[in-house]
Amino acid sequence: MFPLYKLLFSIISDIVLGRFCLPSRWYWSGDKMCGIIPPSVQAKWYQSLSILSKLCGRRLSDLPHQKGFLELFIKIRGPNFPPSPQKLPKSPLSRRPMREELYSPLTNPLTDFSESATRCTSLKGTGTLNTCLRTWGVTPALSVECAHVMAMAVQKIYPDAKVTIGPWIENGFYYDFDMEPLTDKELKKIKKEMDRIISQNLPLIREEVSRDEAEKRITAINEPYKMEILESIKEEPITIYHIGNQWWDLCAGPHVESTGSINRKAVELESVAGAYWRGDTNRPMLQRIYGTAWENEEQLKAYLHFKEEAKRRDHRRIGQDLDLFSIQDEAGGGLVFWHPKGAIVRHIIEDTWKNIHLQRGYDLLYTPHVAKGDLWKISGHLDFYKENMFDQMEIEDELYQLRPMNCPYHILVYKRKLHSYRDFPIRVAELGTVYRYELSGSLHGLFRVRGFTQDDAHIFCLDDQIKDEIRGVLDLTEEILLQFGFDKYEVNLSTRPEKSVGDDDIWDKATAALKDALNDKGWSYQIDDGGGAFYGPKIDLKIEDALGRKWQCSTIQVDFNLPQRFDITYVDSNQEKKRPIMIHRAVLGSLERFFGVLIEHYAGDFPLWLSPIQARLLPVTDTQLEYCNELNKRLKADGIRAEVCSGERLPKLIRTSEKLKIPLMAVVGPKEVETQTVTVRSRFGGELGTMAIDDFISRTKYAIQNRTFF
């Protein structure tokens, strides 16, 4: 006989989930789409289940359904959970919101989540939505053909437009045109013409011609950019693709069979931007039209939904909304101002970074921001990196340079005294601010700036210590990244390029050491054959965020060049001078960029331990203000980042705190003052009821120290 408590539970869960949670919040856990119930409903459901368990004489955890989900309400969660409650529209891939999966917080302590991700497993592939987008039908042939159809449409509408290049890119394509500036209105007109061309089902015809014939045809249609492209093509014969007999372009392919193979409802023109021809500021500014093409409408909708979620997480908007940082026009582009709240997060990042490095045997350094120009001649930066450096400044008849990198400084620290082979390995680390010249058009929030702080470190070691040191760096990298919720990586090992310094033996030994360290670590990796720097092989690591996007952060590079340029040596066991191996490494890349990634990963909803403001005290009236101020002092004395907010009606204070993504709110009214308590509201857990001050402080401290949620 079906137990009564199961029937009652089923009814209650259907009512709660069906009636209250349809517009709920969805995110990814591994390859599963997971739902989270809004806090207000969580509290009601938990109360209902508690009553039900008493009526049935059962423990709450014995109830059916997803046991782990129930534990969400009764156990403290790990470091990255839960995401904030946001009401979002239903999935674009389904007519009804999905509620098949409920997440067990105990099965995966490091969860990536996407608040408006859609269930890509309903179409093709598994994993994060971005992973699914990459595995769907965004093929080079489809994208290249759409680029050609777009170019044909542009030249039909604007006969004077000159075409340049139109490559396929991830999730789409673009084409550059020499023409008058375009607006969104013109894009709609171009898309309409593209639809007409697609509906004609014109065949795609491949033709091979001689170089002379190609030149003759390009001259006949007066396409100067195509002539320049032809001059850069070394192979023969030259391949041309025709769209019917109406339009043609130089192209190596691939292409679909006909324009009818394109689903016009799965193509969209996204934006227009300016781009210099060949990336040269001295060349003409072109109009670049971006588009995306998919196999079907559902995939396009999923992609657009993904883009909308990425836009919602944009660190530039969130940084402004939460008052984390700014870039001031009066100071100049690409120069970051860390505001108090952002500076708190940076302080936490720096402290975490420093503590782990000290535990792992690194010595911390602080070095100057400028140095004589001659130093950068020795390092080779003035010869190979000058276009990325600011102009030198003259001081007392000597030229000085803002540093673009920290490496030469660390070498000078090494050279201050003679070293023995017994001293190795020597590990030095610095959070060093560097300055690099970037074109104003390439600047992008915290991701592309002109002044940034690298988490730089250098290891000086012997040949036979390379493997162990690399493995140590991999362990340290994993430890730091896990602290901030990143546990999925893409790893690449880049080997010796054609032009390089150093003999074959040391290259082979260093490359083998990097491979052995990765194998010992158990990380899968791809080999980028010939992709190493001229001075040594390297490992690059990209982290995956909540949306499945990959961000370049960590790098480990073996360097045979700088030790030679600076003539650094040590004395070996035979009292002979030898040259040590130098390893460059960074874990976060730069604090600015990493902070931007963190903001977008969490959508500004930082976990309690990382949040700039952890608790906000909300007096119902000004009468309770004195009590709140005293409590605020006590919280701060216990290491809790708290503040008092007053002057508005309580509902508005709560809404403002929610908008600012404050993890904990403590409401204080006359009753709370009388009983020396607070009524706690959690951004992640909803209404938590009234509790004694000591209990509130101890639970908050526990959650912060253990990096769980309250």
C-alpha cells in the first residue's frame, strides 16, 4: 500500500513546485540542469515538510523525492553555493519551464551555475550551455556561407561598398566592408536581403583559376582589398566560390551545397563595429558586421538566451551597480579605480594568494614601478615588445621606463649575491603592477586595461628540479583557483617553435618535465606543437566559469633566454659557474582581469565569505538605530563586515539590500531590542527567523570561516 506520507508529500511538492516555482531559477551542476526554489517559497516548503514529518512520525530527511535537495534547507552548503534567487523567464528551448532535476548540495561541493541557462540536453550534447553551443551545428561551412551571403546582400543594397575579409568565428561570422557607417536599421535591411538570397536556393560553385585570371577578375570589379588579399596568398591555383552566377569571392572554403541549405530563421545579424584594415590604425576604418548562424531556430534561441545571460553578468554593469570599481575619463582609459567594496574583495584575494604562497615556500617581493631604460634593453623588451610599452621619460639626463613586466626586477634581486647549488630552488613572488600600452579601441572594462597587477612569481632551479617545481606550481594553482570556485580547466602544453634559443637537450628535458608533471597531476591536456615561446616551453590554463566560458588565467613558462641575457649563474658542486633554469608563472593572471571574471562567474552575487558587505542591519524605525549601531560595532569586532542602513521604510530597505546582493539582513524592531535578538533574512535561505545575537554572530562566523552559506 502506498504510504500516506508519500502521497501527502507528493501533493505538497506538486503544489509548491507547480504553483510557486514555475519562473524559478536554473543553473548548471556538472552536466545537469538544476532548479532552485525562491527563498520565500523555500521557507514555506520547509515549514510544510516539517509539519508533514511530524504528522507522519518520520524524520525530514526520510521523506521521498530528492533527499539531497531537502538537505539544502537543513545543512550548511559548501564554498560556492547557492546562487542568488532571481526570477527568470522560462527556457526558450521548451514551452514549459523545466523542473526535472533537483540538486543535491552534498554531491558536488564545487558547483558551477547559470541562472538563466537552458537545458541543452534537450537538444544535443551535455554540460554547460556554452559547451552545448560549441557542439551544435555552428560549422565552418555554414558560417562561411552566411558571411558570403551577407556580403552579397550588402553589395546589392550598397553597390559602392568594398568587401575585404569574412571569416567564421566561434558561434558565427563577420565581414568587413569599406563603406559609410551602418546602424541597426540598416542591419535589418541587410538581413531581409539575405533571406531573399537564401530563399532562391542558389548553388555554391567552386572554381580554380590562375593568379593572372584572379587579378584580371578583381581588377574588373574594382576590389582593391581583394587584390591585396590575393597578393598575400602564396598557394596556387586560386580558389573562388560563386553564389549562383550573381556574386563571387576569393575563398578556401568550406561551403554548403546551396544557399537553400541555410535556415534563414536560424541566422541573425548581431551588431556592427569599426575595425581598422589589417588592424593598422594608419589604414582605413572599416564597418564590421557580426552575425551568427545555427542549424535550427531552437539553437539560435538558446544562443541568444545565453548572450542575454552573459550581458546580465557583464562585470562593467555590475561593477557600477554594486559600486565596486570605475574607470575615470579624467584619469585616462584603461586605468582602474578600486572603490571601497571592490578593494575589500581585492584585499581578500591578495591575502589568500599571499598566505598560500608563504605556506608553499615562496618569498614575497615588492619592486619599483619604473626603471632605467637600459634594463629593458638587456631584457630585450625594447627590441621585441616596444609597441606595448609606454614612452620613456627623461629624468636627470637619463631615460626611465614604466615597467611592462616584473621579470627583470626579480632577476636583479637574484643577482644581488652569489648563489650555490644548495640554495635551489629559489622561489620569489610579487603582486606587481605593470603598465602596457593598449589602443583605446581595444580597452574593455577590467579585461583589457593599461595598468594592472600581475600575480607574478619566478622560480630559479636546477635542471633536475624542473619537474618537481612544475608539479608544485600545478598544485598551488589548483589550490588557489578552488578557493574561488573554479574547478574546471582547459590545459595546453606548448612546445618548441621554429625560432628559439637554447640547445636541443635542455628543450627536450624541459618539455619532458612539463609533460611528466601534468601526467603526475592527472590533468588531461592538449599539445600545441610549436606554440611555445622562443625562450622555452609553457603550460597555459584556462578556467571555466558558470556559463561554461573559458578564461585564460594561469601560465607556467620555462625560460632559457633571460638567464642568458642577464648572465645569472650559480656555483655547482665542482665549484664551476653554471646557469640556472628560470620558470615564470602566474596563477590569476592579473587581479583586475580575475576580479572581472569573478564578478561574471557569480553575477555579482558573491558567497558570504567573499562578499564586501556580509550583513546589513535594518532598523524598523529610528528608535532602534542606537541598538543597531552598537550591534554593528560588535559584528565588526568579530571580523564580520557589517553596516547599518536606515532612513527608509523597511520594505524599501530590504529591496535595496537585495538589489545590492547583501547576503544577510538583520531586521531590528522594538521586540528585537527588548529581547536582545535580530530577525534574520538570508539572500540565499529566505526568512530564517529570530535568533539571539550570540547565535547570529557565531553562525555567521562559522559560515565565513568554513566558506559555506548561512
